[in-house]
Amino acid sequence: MNFKRIPASLLLALTFLATGRAEEKSDPLIARGSYLVNQVGMCNDCHSPRGERGEFIPGKQLTGSVLGFAPTVPMPVWAPAAPAIAGLEGFTTEQAVHFFMAGERPGGAPPRPPMPEYRMNHDDAQAIVAYLKSLKQKP
């Protein structure tokens, strides 16, 4: 195949399709947050629903899910489902950054297990919040 004949705009479009959303690529903060959420924190594992065969349901990324595991001993504070985090509804940007830096929900309570009490630095917390807020569902 002669790549000299492929228009640059087509190559650019194919690159965006293959590597992720265009806005993630245009905003370094959102791109960093996407990396932290999807590759480091693996947030999809708990916060995204799965189909009958265990595969993620397309278009439902980070929209909340019943957990596919439970503690082996009774834990009264255990959360049986992970909430939707796409868009971070119910959190201001400041509250969400504080949550990821201090491991505290608004009001000071820790997250319910199995959610870890993260202690991220300010830059990483801001990037995660920017990315999750960018996923706000459009009506």
C-alpha cells in the first residue's frame, strides 16, 4: 500500500478512532486523567456494568454497577454496588479533588469498602476529576 496517497486528515481521524476520544487528546489534563482512571486505578472494573459473559457493556463506561464479588465475612458497611462516576454528579470539582486526595466524601466520611481511601497528589486528583467530569452524559 502506498501511504503517500492517503490524505493526512484520514490518517489523523484513524489515529483518534484507534487511540481514544479526540477531546482526551486535545486536553493534556483530561488525557492524564483518562490514563489514571483507565490504566492505573482500573476504575472500570467496579464502576462499569458487564454483560452476561463478563464483558463490559459498550457505552456504559463508569455508569455504576453491582459488584461481582463480596467479602467472605459479614461487613455491615460493604457497598454492594459501585456508583456511577462518569460526570461526578453530586460532587463539586473541589469536593471530588478532596475525595481523591484525602479519602473523604463530602461531610468527612470515608468511602465504603471496597473503595479504597485514595491519597493522591493534587495534580493527579485534578486530572482524574477533569476526566470524569468530561464524561458527563448529554441529555
